[in-house]
Amino acid sequence: MTAYVGLGSNLGDRAGNLLLAVRGLMEASFVVSKLSGIYETEPVGVENHAPYLNMVAEIHLTSISPSQMMARVLRIEYLLGRRDKNMKKPRTVDIDLLFYGEIQYNTEFLTLPHPRLHERRFVLVPLAEIAPHLVHPVLNKNIQEILQTVEDDSTVRRWNPNLRLAARDIEILSRLKSRTQDA
């Protein structure tokens, strides 16, 4: 089973928070098989927030339900300082379960596919980088097609880590990316 998660941060060391979130996914026994690049994005639907860094990870799963995966993701967010799930507040890390295979799932706590991913350029751009032909099971369009027609015109630009990341973080991210691409 293949799942996709979106990761974002707009508080503190944003890039470091994303790296810690990816590490948290690996330590939670998820096999991270692909990582998008990091994108700097303007906040959507809120004012006076710092820009976000966003990325998407492809994860291969065995014997875990969507609810169990969500529980692990929430624990990672908590361990990285996220205490409030209010969508309108800045956050050290935000991890959203975007797709869980082709499963359509709807509970009080989790809806799959993510109910707003098709409206969000900050999710679609990094997702299209690693899975352009992934078909949305409800919309019956692939990610590239959805991206081409999205109405969200917010700024999403490839973040240049050479300008802002410590050498140690660049090395870690490079190793993570090469590990996931070699798998």
C-alpha cells in the first residue's frame, strides 16, 4: 500500500522541523520511499503568518489501518511541539495524510483522500513532483491535471536550501532523498 503525506512548518527552524518530521515517520516504522523538494509557500486562508516550507513524502505501508497511521502522525506532531490542531494557527509541524492507496475513508477524525488537497497549490506542486500520474480516486484525474486547473494562485516556489540550511541539514536531506530514491 502506498500513502502520501504532506508536511509543513512555519515556526522556528522550518527546514529542521521538516527533517525531524521525516525522521519521525521513519522511526514510526514507515518506509519513506520518495521525498519531494522543499517549497516555500505563502499561507492560505490566514493573515499575518510567516511563510511555510512544505514538502510531500511517499510512504509504503504494510498491515496498518488509516486510523493507526493517523495516530502515529499525530504523535509525531505532538513530539515536535504541535499542541493545537487549530487550522488557523502557525505551527512547528503539520503532517496531513493525503492519500492512503485508493481508499476512500470518512470518519469524524479522518477523511481520505484529504478533502481539500485538490484546492491547495502548496500540496499539489510537491505532490506532482513525485507522483504526477497518481489518480485521485474521487475526482478521477491525475495530480498533474488537477494542478493545471487549480484555482489557488498562491505563491509556491522551490526553496533554495543552500541559502538558509546549515551544511549538516543539507547533508541529512541529501542522504534522505538519495535513500528514498534508491529504494
